[in-house]
Amino acid sequence: MRLQSAIFTLEDTLFTPDGTAREGLDKALALFKMEGVWLGAVTALRADEAQKALERAGLSSYFRFVLTEDVALCGVDSGTMFERAMKRLHSQKDDTIVFSGSLSAIQNAKDAGFRTVAVQGSAGAADWSTMQQLATQSLAQYSDCLLYTSPSPRDRTRS
């Protein structure tokens, strides 16, 4: 099944505590864009704050939208939020993956039927361990994502 869309929880997957983009994120997002994967972000921030944060980090061009709690009328880490974002991406659950650094978001996305990627960051050691067990995949850093999405040299030579 081809990945069609990805949803990122904004604060805990894209930014370091000082507000800069996580290392390797720009390359991972560029690869998604090159592969035609549509990206959306969900957040508890106000829309203008979220957009400014993406612009400061140089990431705004990768995302089709930022869906806020105020607009979606639900919590950022809820299954409902991920379903509403998926619909905005004109996708289906089988074609969508949720990236999050929050245990509750990983659990809720999984419970809602999404494939999930746990992103290490602000979660403590116990939560990170649980997230790794629950998620479809886990990333300690975004350069690991490039290893999963890039074809192997053997795959490139097949016709």
C-alpha cells in the first residue's frame, strides 16, 4: 500500500525545545514531498502561532494545512483530530500515517486505526519505551526516517 498522506503533531514532532526544526526533518519532509505524500499538521497552538513557527523553521511550504483544536473542536491528540486531518488530506486510514512524540497521541491514533510513527523528543524514558512498543515504527531522529523511505541500491537497479 502506497503512503498517500502523513499527519504530524506540530509541537512534539517538528521542533526542538528552542523552536528550531529537528535535525534531518527538512530532508525527510522534502523526500515526502518528492514522493507526492501530502502533509498536514495538527496543533493546540493558535493558527497564527503555528504558522509563524513553521515559517521561522523554514517548514511551511511542506504542509498543506495546520489544523488547530479551535477549528477541529477536539483535542490535538485525539483520534477525532487525526480523522479530521485525514479527511482534509483527501485520504484514507490505510494510506495515512500519524507522526507524534506524545504517548497519548500514539495510543489514540492507533486506537482510531492509523499507522503510527513515534518520534523521540520530549517524552520521558518510560513513555518513549511504551511509544516504541505501541507504534508501527519509531524514530530517534529523522535521519532514521530516510533509511526507511529510501530505496535500497538493489531496488534501484530493478526494472
